[in-house]
Amino acid sequence: MLLHTRLPVRAALKSGASVARLNKTSTRALATIVDEKVNQNNWEKDSFVNYKNNVENLEIVRSRLKRPFTFAEKILYGHLDDPHGQDIERGVSYLKLRPDRVACQDATAQMAILQFMSAGMPSVATPSTVHCDHLIEAQIGGEKDLARAIDINKEVYNFLATACAKYNIGFWRPGSGIIHQIVLENYAFPGALMIGTDSHTPNAGGLGMLAIGVGGADAVDVMAGLPWELKAPKIIGVKLTGKLSGWTAPKDIILKVAGILTVKGGTGAIVEYFGEGVESLSCTGMATICNMGAEIGATTSTFPYNARMKDYLDATKRGFVSDFADKYASFLKADEGAEYDQLIEIDLDTLEPHVNGPFTPDLATPISKMKETAIKNDWPLEVKVALIGSCTNSSYEDMSRSASIAQDALDHGIKAKALFTVTPGSEQIRATIARDGQLKVFEEFGGLLLANACGPCIGQWDRRDIKKGDKNTIVSSYNRNFTGRNDSNPATHAFVASPDLVTAYAISGDLGFNPLTDTLKDKDGNEFMLAPPSGAGLPSLGYDPGNDTYQAPPEDRASVSVDVSPTSDRLQLLKPFKPWDGKDAFDLPILIKSKGKTTTDHISQAGPWLKYRGHLQNISNNYMIGAINAENDKANTIKNFMTGEYGGVPDVAGYYRDHNQKWVVVGGENFGEGSSREHAALEPRYLGGFAIIAKSFARIHETNLKKQGMLPLTFADPAAYDRINPDDKVDVVGVTTLSPGKNLKLVVHPKNGDAWETELAQTYNAEQIEWFKFGSALNKMAAAHKK
């Protein structure tokens, strides 16, 4: 593996081409543009692939910048709202873009649709879908868990179904599958730009898409037909050489990359994969890699269009899309000589299987060193539960390879030693593996089939095999393993690996087991080694669609009504936030100075709180309850400076709000890492917060805070974080002259000692400042709509 910075990469072609030659080639391509009306998918009759406009926009930008482009840049610039006038500088400019689609999962869709309703629009202006996957708790098995979820969440599902029907949105009912798998199977296509209200939206990069996770307010903008704003990302290139084989899987590529770049190394960047090594990856394998790119903070990840994507489009009955993409193949890859801001090279011939964790997805350990590392760190070696599936690894190929390992064990007379769960990514995958026999193998192996939903991956897991507080190990093929994320137990050591390794761990029950070198004992006590996994990338008999779970918008939408009961504890119509009062803020208490990692799971927990995602008042009762207070190293225990008493974070915040006292939060690095959930920004705004001041922010959370009228500010001198005490008061000065690139000033008033000052950086542009002044981006949109 090699790591470079700012090197030209001759993507897929010989080196040395001049810009003039590139422009000449591009002009010829432009002269032979194919202008056809090709549908994006099989479900929508009025959404089309717009390659012609994309290429025309790109040529305008090419004539201005006069340089070759990466594939990611081609997609971005092809979707510019104003290709003639848009300022373009990687890492600096704010791009105004026109996405092709919007996708929402049920937990975030509630707030997004409530915001859309308050904007007063009769219909979405951009093709949009809602997918019911987050509210289904894993407990005893797929069918019963799904039935229970439909009963418990009836009010929410009815709201989403009727709202989708009213506003012309495609609706995928509970049981359909996980949003990202449904998008890959039905909506993703090469060269497209999509935003989704989930941080793992980048999964669709496996089909050559730029798919970017956002908050609900961003989705509302695009649903309403407004351009979407994105800070021009830098581009990280990952060159893959060699070929995967044996126990090494596509998941190991992103586990390796996560170890290199860490959880914030991709912040503000798109990761673009290329090289001959790509040819050994299936389309769904590429999707796995792009999916988990969210764990390095990347804006998104993508692969250039290739034959494996064409095969997948054909297999999912979208040959009309692949045929059209073939005609634009030169657009759907990087230019010769395209430059990357950073270049990573990975040799797949020598890449080892990896296991990442615990407690963070970037702690990467090659399988050959796992046992000694686990013993050294006192990680529990007994694997209590092994879980395969999720939006990251639930493809037909994943299931086939895991089933081959399970069958090998069965052939030797043994079954899973650890508890083993299987989560199909979609109804189509479930039906297909049921038909082709993999599901039967898993059941004989001792596996428990869970619903086609997120389940334990997002904390929707009623785990009963241990007590909360018991130190234990679980291994999954999921993407995240933050403390307590899966089962709400902070003592659970969660590790992430490929489905292949997870299945091997299920058999051995031992975190120190290495299937490449270690033996197991069969039913007669004889030693044997597991055979390397095998499995087809696509089903030879085609996909079985399974049960019909899609609801199309009706022709007559005017008669549809969307009701939200004023007494509901699940749904609540939104009231606009108050606009900024036009003043700097003085003598503000620090609600909490959070210590260590502060993810969106710490800020607004999921699990049992998911049921309140459509009720801002109720969900705000979980604000920052998982964050560690630097004052006392406790969670959800902070001092109320007005009463002198200690209480929960949301309780104290609400007390301040009700007594007209603004407040700030102080945090560390990569504040708001993790999920796209905008509730982590809505809640502090609802509870009366003024600013979040941190060493640095995760991209989505920073944008979400801006959208809701909060001030996300960073210490110009990160050492200032250490100087601040939780009982200090602060002034935020310079807000009245807030302008792009201009620092603000923080005046700190210690309880004992002299006041001191430090500068605060901010990343606002002119339009975002208007969001702040209006009180939120939604307020500004509503005001414009009334004119």
C-alpha cells in the first residue's frame, strides 16, 4: 500500500495526454451526443436519465477550467445549476447542484416530510422515495418482528403512506428492505447524483452514482425544486491493483482504507476507486465499499462505470439503462491525467482480511494479528453473537459466500457455536436465497432470520442473551460499531468484518480464530480447515422479486388527506423557529463540555428513541444524554448554573430555554460524526441553544446545524478547548457582522480568574448567513414561497 498527495493519475489510459487533446476528444463526443428519453427505473414514468444535459454542462465547465476531470467531478459539474457562472475550487467553493433523486428512510422521512408540508408545496419537484426500514425491532424472527412493528408503528406508517400519496412520492412499505439495497436494486444508475436522508446513502456508488447523505432540510430543498448546495469536495483516489481471492472480500478494502484515513480522514472529500483491481469486484461488492465510506467521513464514494455494473443493471431488469450508459461510457469514467488530492494504492493480491473495532470503525487489525491484539488489549475472546447482513453486506453474493462456509461446517457435522443472525437487505434478496437454498442452509446451521430491515445495525435489537453491563464480544458485517450502538450496552465490544469472517467466527466462537491458518474439530474430533468461501455475484436463475411491497402515488392525489393528531406522541406538526434577534450573545452558560468522541449516537440516540423521530418535543428529551460531561466523566449529569442543582442534559437545556437563557455546547474533534440524523441539530435549536463550539465538525452535522439556525463554530486554536471549564460563561461576539471567512470572537469568563479571548472560525457563505438570520433555512424558503 502506498500513500501519495496531489499526484496526477492516468485513469484507465496511457499517460501524457495534453489538455488540448482531451478537449478535442470531448468536443467530438459532444457532437455525437445521443438524445434519447430513457427512464431512470421501472417504477416512475416521468423520471429520465439526463446524460445529454450532464455532458453539455460538463463541456461548459471544461472550456472554463481547461483541465481533465476525475469521474466524481464529471458527475458534480454535469449537475451544476449554473455551469457558466459557478465558482469552482475544490475544498473552497460552494456548488449549487441539481440532483436527480431524493431517497428517505422512515425515521428521517417523518421530519423531512413535516418540513416539506410546512413549506406549502403541492408536490415534490424531484423524483423521491420513502423506505420503511428503521422502525422494525429485531427480537424473535423476521415475520413476527415485522408484524409487531407494523402494529406498533401503524400511526407513523399511515402518515408516511398518505403523505407520499399526497405529494407524489414512491413509498416502499415495511418489509421491502433497507433503503440502500432498494435504491441499488431499483433506482441507482451510473453518472447520477442523488441525495438521501441517511449517512450510508453512498452505497449507490457501487453503480457509478454520486449518492450523498444529507439532513432532512437539504432533502426538502431538493424536493421543493431548489438547487442543493455542497462545498466542492476534494477527491481522494484509491487505485486498486491485483485481484481478490480466498478469504479476502470487498469489505476488507474499505476496512483497510478506514484504518489508513481514520474516521475523519475523508471529511470534505469524495473517494474515487479505479484501477485494474476494480474488475475483480462485483457491483454489490463495490456498493459495500462505498457504503462504509461514511465511516471515514467522506462526502461519498464511487466507482467508474464498468461491465460488472452493466451485468447488475441487466439482472435487475434495467437493461435499458445499461444500454444508454454504454453510449456515454467516456463520460462515466475519469479523464486521462485527472488529478487527485490524495492517492492511496492497495494491492488486492496481498490484502489480508481485516477486523475493525471495537468502539470505532477505523481501528483496523489484519486477521493474522487479531489474536495477539485481542489478548494484548483484553478484548473478550468469546464471540457471543455473529451477525451478517445489513445495508452494507446483504447481497446475493454475500449470502452465497456465507452459506458456502456454513455448509462446509454442516458437512463436518458442526453448527454455529455463537448466536448467528441473518438480515437480508431486501425482500428480493430474501425471496431469492429462499428459492436457491442458502436460507435453508443458514437455518440448519442454527441461524435466525431477521426482518428485511436495519435491525441490530442501528440499535433496533431486543438483545436478551446477556445483561446490560456484561463485558462481551459480538462480530458483524455491519458498518458502525460505536459504543452501545447495536445493543445499548456500553460494555459490548463490537467488531466489524466481512460476512465471510463473521460466519467463520460464528463457527469457532473465538475472536482469535484465523480461518486462513487455524483448524476446527468436526463432530468426531478430527481437525479440519474451513474451505475458502465461494459464491456467485448474481443468481443464475435471476432474482425472485418476492412479495409486492411498493406503493405508487395515485393518479388523483387531490383527494388524499394527511392527518396528524394534535394528541399524538409520535407525530407533531412543526412550528417555525424564531428568527435571530440581531444581537451578539453575552454571558452564556456552557450547557455541557463533552469529552472524547461525540457522535450523533451520543447527541440523539436511536434504538428506543426512533419512535419519536416525528415528534420534535419528545425526541428532544434524548439530547446529548450519551455525551460524557468533562466536569465529572458522567453521562447525562450536568449542573444547572441557575439553580445550582444537577440534572439531565435535556432537562437543564429546557430549563434555560424556558427562562430565556441561551446556551452553548463545547465539543472536541469531528463533533457529530456518524448518522445523518438532523434531529441532532433540531433538538439543540428546539431547546434554546445558540451555538455549538467544537474543534471540528463532521460534514453532515455542521450543515444540519446551519440549516436549523444554530451556529456551528470551531476553535481557531484547538488548544482553547482545553482551557475552557464547564462552569465558565462565554460571550459570542461578531455575530452582528457575520460574513464569509470572517472569524468571530469568544470571550471566556471563568468562575475564578480573569477573562480571556480566542477566535472562532466559521464556514458560512452568504446564503447560509441568511438561513441564520431567518431562524432556519426552512423559514427562508417559506418566506420566499409566500412572495
